[in-house]
Amino acid sequence: MISCSVVKPKLYIIQGHVTHSKSWCSGMAPGPDYYQEEQNPASYIGLKLYIKRGKENSTKSKIYTSIITDTAGNFTLKLSAGNYIIIREDKLKKAIIPQDAQYAKWDSACIIENWQNGDYKFSVNEKSNKKISFDLRQYCTWNYPCLEYSGPLPP
């Protein structure tokens, strides 16, 4: 009689922390509070994130798992060795290239690359860091990544 045993892959505990920061968009020069927030961005509470295996986001890659950040912006994952990418819900669907406008020109190659790179990439193995941390920045309407804006700035 032949017996087959299934070897379960080793799981690693990954602890993460997500923050969010904002660009200064208009008005008088920001005060010291803004610069303090830039140095210590706020924890992103209650954010749902999706984890995919691999080095790039694609519409063909399946969601491996999802998490929601806790009241301190933290999350915990148990993952086997490999490459992973974290994305927000808006990156589950194919990248959308906005229409150019009078003052706005979009770089479609940049948008696709930004979408493929996801929000955070990391590797899990015996030597990898088991704590990850990243910031999700909120941009002004005129300074998004991949946008060349040539119009007037808000007051």
C-alpha cells in the first residue's frame, strides 16, 4: 500500500501598518501642523486591502486573500514563501486612462505601470522582514502621478 502525505508549506506571520497622508493643495503656506503630519502620517483605519501572489497586478491574477486594517491601521497575515502585491479595490479592475483636457495631459504608460505595481510589493521568505509599513497618499486634483498639469493653481 502506498501512502501519500501532503506537506503543508511553512507559513510566516506578516504584520503590517498602513498610513495615509495628504498633499497641500491650495491656500496660504501650510503651518507647522501640516509638516508634523507629514512626518507622522495618520493610521489608515478600516481600509480593505487585497493581496495577490506575484510581482505585478493583472486582471488575470486572482485575489489570494483580503484584510481590513484595525483601529490602529494594523493588519496581520499568514503567508507562505513567495512574492505578493497589495492593492486597493480600485486596482482590481483594469487601469482606466482619463481623457486629456485643456490643462491636463495623462501619461498612459505611467498609469498602466502604476496600476501594475499596485500599492505595495513584498517578498516572504526565511530572511524577509516580517513587518511592513506603507503610506497611501491623497493627491490634489492637479498633482496626481502620471499627470502633466499646466493650468492655473487654486487660490
